[in-house]
Amino acid sequence: MLPLTPPPSLQPRINRKLLYSASAAFLMVIFMTGLAGALQVPALSVYLHKEVTNDPMLVGLFYSVNSLVSMTLSQIIAHYSDKKPNRKKIIAISCMMQMFGCLIFAFNRDYYVLLILGTLILGLGSSVTSQLFALSREYSKSQKRDSTMFNTVLRAQLSLAWIVGPPLAYFLSDQFGFTFMYSAAATIFAISIIIVLLMLPQAVTSSLQNANSDQTLREEGITSNRNSVLILSVVCLLAWTCNSMMFINMPIYLNTNLGLSDRLTGVLMGTAAGIEIPVMLIAGYCTHWVSKKTLMFIGVIAGMGYYISLSFFAQTELQLIASQILNGLFIGIIASIGMLYFQDLMPYKMGTATTLFNNTSSGSWVLAGPIAGFMASQFGYHSTWYLAITLCAIALIFMLFVRKI
């Protein structure tokens, strides 16, 4: 009698099922954590002003402290995650910290409790997005998938969450109050923890062990790319600073300089976010034929074109909406290709690379706040766009010295 053996196709089917369930888990967790973040951030200044303090200086201080704490703690956690990789556990703990942070904001109104305890707990949870992208890159490589395209799709999913999140945040806060809004964000993080624990793949150790087996190659790879990483950090910081200044000054610019409703800002940002998604997918697909360095050049040039249009051409509502094509191209490429560029330059420190990229965005808020306020008070809101053109030009020059990948 022949021994009973499973059909030859059984194992591939199992692997395919696991692959798809893991991919679905990444998509769900990225969207849900992005959505919860998009509930917290856009309405934060309104929450602080209406519920906590009406002192603009204290509101500005909160933003600066929150950004600095998040940057510091997330970089420390990233360094630990690359030495002792267990990203699934770190992601679950980060979601838990975010959940606790949201509950503090929901049920507390003391400024200094929020400034000290709230920013500390949210800072401990700020690694969730970086660790998700690092794990997804490692996982897709271990499954011999197109890691560039997989991470690009996940990044587009995050942009989708930011299309839905901001209007939902204002709706919930207006209709049900900030306690309900932050409780809803905490609930989303709680559900995310369950998905992470049940569906996300375990830490990918095989590739890491192979990388660690050749310590010389590992150190040489990091050392040879160090200058490029530093220069690329400056490029991304300058790009994000332009975008952050636009977020800060655009509503008042529309109302004061152009006589348009400041609500148009939401339409413009939603339009740009909608354009970013196809831009990210197309840019990710184009990496098969076009280098990431070339794509970054295209993105920064599009950013320069956008701020030139704001400075000299876009004056009506229709013109401003049309200019978002350039803005979507700018942010879509920087947000997706920029992150992949960092990962390619630091292949043995995936968590550190992804967190470093995200921290260029966080750091931009620390710079953009005082710079945007100074430019507006001294030279008018229109001057913000001239400065953004200059920063994009400087970013283009720095980009020349980044290693081509």
C-alpha cells in the first residue's frame, strides 16, 4: 500500500493563505493606526485652545515638546528594535501606549499633565508606524515579493486614512465632544492590538541572521552610506518644513490675502491627499526603470513648482485646487520614495532607517512653527511661499550628493 501523502499543491496553498492573511493584516493595521492618528492630530490645536488653555504660547510649546519627545523616544526604540528584533511585540506595545495616551486626552484637561504624562506616553507609542513599515519591508523580502511595491501600497493606505480622518475628527468633536473623539481613537488602537497579535507575522529572523553573520559587510554598508543618509535627512527635512509651513499659514493666507474661506484649506488638503495615492503607486512601479534619486528630484521640482504657483499664479479657488496636482506629486514622492530610499541606504537597520525618515517629518514641525510665524509677522503670509521656493532649491542642491540607489 502506498503511504498517504498530502497533495503536492497543499503546502503552496498554505503558504499563499498565510501570505495573503499577513498582507491583509498589514493593510488593516496601517489604515487603522493611521486613522486613529488622523483623529488625534488635526483637531489637537482646537482641543487645546477650547478645552485646556487659550494661551497661544502654551499651545505652541505643546507642539514643540510633543514633537521632540516623540522624535527622541522613537529613535531610541528603533535602535533597540534593530539589535533585538521583535517588531510584532514593539508594535503591539506601541499601540497600547497610543491607546492609553488617547484616554488621557479624553478624560483629562490639566495642561501640565498632558504636557508631561501625555506626551511621554504618546512618545512611547510613536514608533508604531515606523515599526510597521520596517516589518513589512523585512517580511516582503523574506517572501521574495516586490518589497518596494508592497511598502508603497501600504504608504498609500496611510494616505487614505488621512483623507478620511481629519473631517471625521472635526465631525466627532463638533457633534459629540472631544472626550468621545479621543475615546474613539483609543478604541481603534485597541482593535489594532488584537489584529497585530493574531494576524501580523512574527519577527523575520532569517535575513537578519544572514546580515549579522557578516559583520564586516554590515559595518561597511552602514559606513559607506552614512553621508548619504545625513544629506537625505536634510533634503527630507527641508521638504517637510515647506509642507508644515503651508499647513500653518495657508488658512490665514486664504482668508487675509485672497479673501477666500479658510475652509477651502480642507478642500485643498483633501484634494492633495487624493492625488498622493496614485502618485505613490505609480512612483513605486516606476522604480523598476527609474532610480529613486531621479524620482526624488522630480518630487522636489514639483514642490518648487507648487510654491511658485502659489506665489505668482494661483489666486482663485479653481486655480488653487488645480495647483494641488503639483503638491500631490511633491508629497506623494517624498513620502513614499523617501522612506524606501532611507531603507535602501540602511539595509541592516530597517527600524532605524524608517524611524529616521519619519522623524524628518516630526522635526519639520519644530522648525516650521517659529519660522512660519516670523515670516508672516515680519513680511506677510505671502512670504512663506518665497521661503518654500528657496528651501526646495536648497534641497535640490543637497540631493546631488546623495548616493544613487
